Amino acid sequence: MTDTQETYVAVRNDEEQYSIWRSDRPVPAGWTPVGEPASREDCLARIGELWTDMRPASLRAAMSRSPR
């Protein structure tokens, strides 16, 4: 990785939704870094491994409580 190549960090919010954020900027309120800074492609690949259920956490919880 060269010094001019931008790095990113995968971030997650309270609803367990993921995004990427440039590592040279403060992470926005409500988001938490997941892992170390890496290339955009590596961060997106990591998110692909982690985010297997696209439903927000609150929806998953509500659906698990509702009778079927």
C-alpha cells in the first residue's frame, strides 16, 4: 500500500448495519469501527463476511418475538 492510497475502516451502527468510512476522518456519532484500516476493497469484503442479514437489528428482534 502506498502513502497516497486511501484507507478505510468498516463501521457498524446500533442496528448492526455496516458501511465504510475514510480512516483519516473521525467516525460519525452512532458508528463504531470494526477492524483495522484497510483498502476499500478489503473493507467491503469484510462487510460481506459480517453482514449476512440485511435487516436492522430492531426488526430481527421484533420478528423473533412475534408469534408465527
